[in-house]
Amino acid sequence: MIGRGDVVEAGFAAAYARACTHAGVPQSGALHGIGWAEVSKAFRDSPWFAEKPELLNCLASVLNQEQRVQAAKWVALCEVLSANGGEQEEPRVPGNLLEQKFPGVELLPTRFVECISERYDLGAVELLKFAGLRSLPPPTICGSG
């Protein structure tokens, strides 16, 4: 597990590598680069955002608008928690879910409505919208399709 004390800035890692090269000393084998590709793969391979919604809340809180758009591309492939009107929450990809509140939600049978869990905060929901979270159900559920 990686903790705050185990992480260094990319600039430090580059400076460390240059210093080792100039000193003729081998670099530590404990220093590994982890970028968005590695992070996104880990979250796609395991349902971390479904198991620990606070991770998505935390991620969303530190991203600027441009980063949200980029992150949404891989977040769209990650499972998050759904709330289907019952007590049980299940993992689903964002594109298969609805926002918690939308016009007419109270008119639809809960068995037809699968919304994002309330365990995600506003920032996470905004990120999930970029990742395909729907604001309205498809017309076939509403009966006009």
C-alpha cells in the first residue's frame, strides 16, 4: 500500500536520477514511476471506486476541469456503486446509471431506476457526468420510446 510518506513529486524523482548519474551511484530500486496510465489500470482492474466511494470523492476534489475531462475517459470504464431503490448497492459503470434526482424520478417504479449511490459527493457526481452518468433515463423507461 502506498501512503503519503511514500510519494515524491516527479520533479524530485528526475533530480534524484540526475544526481545519481552525476555521482556514479545506482538509483534505488524502491523508486518507481506511477502515472495516470498505471492509476487508471488499477482502478479499471479492480472495483476500487465501488468498494471505497471516498476514493472517487477524493480524486474529483483535486482535479481541475481539464483533468476531469481526461480522467473521465478511464473513469467511464470503472465500476461505481448504484442505488436501485432498495438497500443493496451494486457495482455498475457510470454510463448505466442515473443521477439521484431528475424530473419525474418519483413517478417511475424504483425497479426501473438505477441511480448513482448517495455515497458520492457533488464533485464525484460532476466527474461521473463527464464519464457518462446520465441526467435523465432513456425514453423507453419513461414510456415515450
